[in-house]
Amino acid sequence: MKKLSLLFVGLFCSQILFAQINIASLHNQNADAENSFLNPSMIGNEYKNFKISFLPFYANFGNNFTSAGDVINYVKEFNKKSDSIQVNTSTVNGIMNNLKKTNLIYAGADVTMFNVGFNIHRKRKVFLEFQLSARQHIHANISLPQELFYLFYKGNKYYENQSIDILPKINALQYADYGINVAKNFHLKLNQKTNLIIKPAVRFRYLVGTANVNTQNSKLDFYTAPDGRYIEASLNGQVLQSYISEKTFSNLNTNSISSLITKGAGTGFGVDFGVSAKMNDQISASVSMVDNGSIQFNENAYTISSKYAYRWEGYDWNKNIDSFIIKKDMLNLDSTAGAYKVNIGSKLMISGSYGFGKKASFKRYLNHYHHTVSLFYVQGFQNYLNATKSPMLSVGYSYRLKNILNAGVNASLGGLTRGSLGAHVHFGLGPMQFGFATNSLGYLVSKYNARGVDLQFYSAFNF
Amino acid sequence: MKYIYVFVLCLSLFACKKQVVDDSPIQSNWLLPLIKGNLSLNDLTKLEGKSFQYQITPNDIGMPANLMVSSPNLEIDFIGPFAIPTQEIIKYLKVDSIEVSMKIQNLFPVNFNSGFTITMRSSKDTATTNNILFSTTFSNALQTNGKDSISLNINNVTINDSIYFFIEHLQIDAFNNVIFNENIPIEFTINKVRLNEIALFSNQSIELSDTVVFDAGNLSSIYDSGNSAISDSSISGYFNFYTDNAMPIFSKMQMVFMKDAERKDSVFENSFILDGASVDGAGNPTNVVSKKNVVNIRKSKLKNIEKSNKIIYSFSINTNGYMVPYVVISKNNLLGLQIVSDLKLILNPFKF
């Protein structure tokens, strides 16, 4: 009963917590090569000598404020083309009532161009585990303030005598990373029956940025004076951009494109840390901190800033009508060429797993239980790229039959989509293996819980 | 194992959220400043464009009408005055500049010799030159049926009750057997005036009232979508009139909507009231009085307006209650006006 109570307390707490990553894949122990990008210490777990991946990818799209059911209902009502004000407003009211303080829309993809893991043995035991990788990432994140929606939904009287920031923030980054990951097992024999393996790992990444836009520090404050005597909009904009502007695109030629691909518009370094502990192949725990790093954009890099305030007190018959028209030069637009730095969205992940049922061994190097329950907690530190401040807690189960089959389900709370149901499946045919994972099964339970769609595919040779 | 099942079950339960149906109308409340500005005494005293018509009769030159007459040379010192009156409430007007044009057509059967003058005086007294504000001389003769016009620009003058125009030093050559059967029309038009100061007698008022034909058209298309389920209108709310008055005048305004002789509704519940500023001993304003007048926009009012077929509007200004002989309004004493809408809209989120 005590355990159940703790369980409920834990679940309740998870409701008030708030990272979008492929959580379904993490519950698949066979996808260690891909999972190692979220925890470097996960490499080398599922192969003896060598593993090479073939263009695995993960793509996802989601938001945290409206569900597939809401969108479907809205489209149905919209198609009725009703002129009446007596319309079914429950959809719109529902969407508005479920808005978050910050409403996020995210789309992204990670494509692994090259990924090779290999173990170095000494005295028939794994001495060091290495991984070399080259990946392409594209992430875009738009955050829409609640106040923007409410302003149109409830009117500006709702914000009388308040200043609200109504500017959507956009950040998008395309970059490649070339990484080398190294991990080492440390075996500790605690007693006759208890073996503990601790594996620290670190991945060094050379980052090559291709394009970026970031409006994170821009603000558009909207103020309605008491009794509506005046309305003021104050823009304080700052846009960092590299290889995004129309001018840049119009000047692109074969040479510049070639240079962009090979050298990038900016470079930087990153590092991922991870450590895991495994006891008797049954219980494991790990913690990792990934995507720590930044890219300095040098090529076609501009900081565009603007500062302008517009105050409306009504049409003033004492003034010329031209004085009410906002002209471009009034916006004080300033475009300054110069390098700037952006980070890539750090995340913290803590995990634990427990194996039970029949214990099996595969080719003497891989010991595992048929049943595994795993728990993951992922926390981003800002609503940026593929990171969110909304923590994610995920619990999953997987059934495993040697390297031939691994299938499981998981349920998650928090993160970008505020909750998901996912599943994974892995097939191994000798040295060849492939698998799928998705976190988009919430729709099958309720379309009102489906706020995103994603898919992972991987294939590899495993020796 | 059972804990795992319970765990997953509970997690699923927490992940599922019951849909709460909220089908209430989407009501949006907007505060929007519509119009604003300052009115000066130059805006309030609508003198520009005003025309005043007069006639010179045969009697004015000492000739009988509709009779054949002959005469030796005539020399007439003054014809007039032709007065452009101000309101009785006005003690004086200090004018920075005024531009007046005059048109004349000689319909007498005799010519006016060149050299006659048009004089503008601040009083009727022709015995003095001290009251002459402006004088101009016609350098050409004005032949029978001939037309002429002049434009007068005067700066920095003080006008009391009226402006008086005279035709002076008119000379007509001898004529025989002519009949004066028409008058000479003269028209004065104030083209431009810039007032510096105006003084109004205390405890005086001016009231204007008029009735105009009115047709509201299909107003129901604005206030009602024809949906009986919505008890109130799709648009309702208030227009708030904010005034900041630095002038020492009180005013009252109302527009009443009538259906024939029946009063249907009015714009303001209790007239638009404007309180005057306080004054010092010299009648100069000493403060700014702020006030808010409200127009309630509701479905019933719009329905009443739609039924109306005429509007009676009334406007009055007064200087009642001031303890000084007169109050002074300078061009720097402004009446600030702002109209802000406070509207409640019922939105259809599926119609763009």
C-alpha cells in the first residue's frame, strides 16, 4: 500500500512537471547506437565488436496546446460555413482553456549519416568502447505566448492596464556534428553475488552550423491604458540570422553552396556526458547531460535589431493622416554583420531499468532478462530547438528475445506534447537488425491526447 | 508484476483527460480609442465661409426707384453701413488675421467713377477715422452692369459687436432721363479668420435646435444576426466621450430620435454635458475640467433608432454662473475630446 501511495504521489507530481526526444527508442535496449546520442554510456551494450548503422533517422512534429481531435473538430465546424453566431464553440473554448503560458510548436529531424561503434578488447575483455558518428540535425521551434491568443479571444479589455508580450519567438537551427564517443567499463565486485559495472562516457562533437535564425530576445509589448484611453505597442526586436535572408539566397552560387556544405556558416564544439551503473545485469541506472555546446556563426551572420513604439489614441483630426502610417524607416531597423553564438539545447536525462523473468545469454557476451521495465526522466532547460523546459517522465515495458526480437510499449507524461503513448519493435536477422519506434499512439486511445507525430527507423550490422 | 500493471494503468488514467464541453458564446471585450483631437476657439466659431448679402438701393444715392430722373454730378460721402454682426454673447473678438472678399455688380443705369473706396470700420461712426480697420480704393470705374471684387486682409484688430462696411467717396457723372429699377447686390464673404481671443459676457447663452429627416437603413444587419438563442446583441457596449475643457464655457448637446411626434430614443441618456473651466478675476481660465459622457450601445437602442424617421438635435453653450462681467477664451485654451469604444463582441470563430 505504501508503494502504491508513493506511486500515486509520483504520478501526481509528474502532472505538474513539464523535452521532446524519442522516448520510445530509449525503452528499446537494442537501439543502443541511436540511444547513445541521448546517453553516451549506452554504446557497446548490444554488440561484441562492431556495429555500423545505415542512415537511421528520427523525425517529429508536435505541439503542447492543441490536439488532433481539436483540429479535426475545428475543421468540421469551419466547413459548415455558418454565418450564425450560434455555432459550436466548444472546440475553440476547449483549445483556449487548455492553452499553456508558453505554447510551443516544434518540428525537427535527426539523420545519422555515419555511425560506427567498435569495442577494443584486452585480455578477451572489453577495454574501451568507441563510436564515430556524423549526423545532420534540423530543428525549428516556435513559441506562441498565451497572451497572443487571449488578446484575440477575450479582447484587450482582459489586459487593461497590463503590458503583455505578444510576439511569437522563432528559433531554428540546421547543423551537422562529427562526434567521437568513448566509454569504459569499471567492474566492481561488491560481494559474492553482486557485480556492479560502472560505465562513464564522453562524446566530443565538432559542430558545423549551416543556417540559423533566432528571435528569442525579441519582444512586442502591447499595453492598453486604463479605460482604453490609449493603446501602445513597443517593439524591441533582435533577430540573429545566418544564411536565412532572401539576399543571401539570391547571392548563392555553386561555389558558395559547396562552401556552405563543406565548411558551414559557423563552427563550434559540443560535449555529451553520461554515466551508467548496472548491477547483476538486472538493475541499471544512468544519468546523462547531452547537447552541451554552441556554434559561432561567422558567414552571412547578421544581427537585425529594431526599436519602435507606436501609440494609438484614436484618429487625431489635428494631424495629417500620413502621420498615422508606420513607415519602414520609423522602425529603426539596423542590420549589423558580425559573428554570434547560439547553443544547441542542453538536456538532462536520468533513467533506471529493472529486468525480470527468465534470464538469457546471447553469444556469451550479452546477458539479459526477457522482461524489462524502464523509467526515464528528461529535462530541458529552455524552450529552444528540441529542448523544452517541460520535463518528461516515461515508463515502459519491453519484451526481449535475444537479439531477434525486442518489442515494447511506453507511456509518458510531460514533454512537449504533455503526454504520449509509444511503442517500439526491433528485429534481428543474424548480424542484420532494424527497428521502428514511435510515440504517436495516443491517438488510438483518444484523439484529444494526440498532440504530435513522430517516427524513428534504424538499421544496422552488428558483429 | 502487479505493481507494474497498476503503474501503467494509473499512468494511462492520468494521461487521459475528460473533455469538458464549454459551448458558451465567445465574448470578446475591446477597448479601442476611435477619435481624438483638440478644439480651439477658431474651430468652435465657424466664421470661415460665411457670406453676407446686402443691397444698395436708389434711395442710398438719393434717387427714387422706378421713375425717370436726371441729375447733375453726384458726390456721396457714405453708403452704408453694411454690418457683419457677431453674437450678442460676444463682448469682443481679437483677431490675428481676417480675410474678407467683396463682390459688387452695378445694376444702376449710371456709372461709378473710379476712386470710390470700401472701408471697414469697427463702429458705425463715420465722423472719425480712428475706427477704420481697413480701406481700399477702386482704381477703375464701375460701369453699368459691370462687376468687380476685392479682397481685404486685415491683421491684429479688435471687433466689438459687429464689423461695418461703407462705400465712401462715390462720384457719379451727370445723367439724364434714366430709371433706377434695380438694386445693386453686394456680397461679403469671410474667407479666413484667425482669432486670438474672444470675450463672452457672463450669464449669457446661445441655443441651437433643428430637426432633420433621418433614415437608419438596415441597422439590424449590424446588431443582430437573426439568432434568437443569443439573448443580447452580437455587438453591445459603450462609446465613452472624454473631454478636457480649458475654456470657460458650459455646453450641452443631445440628439433625440423621433418617429413622427413620438420620442423613441436619444444618443445620450442625459445629454452631453461639458463643464466650463474656472476663471480668475480677469475672466481668464485657471484650470482644465475633465468629464466623461457615456453612450450606451444596446440592442433596444439600435432597434429604436432603426424605427425613427427624424432627429431633433439641440446644442447650447452658456456662461452661466461666472461672477465676473465676462470670460476670456484665448486661442491657447483648448477643448480636448476623445471617443473610446468599450465594445462586447460575440465572435464566430469559423467565419473569416
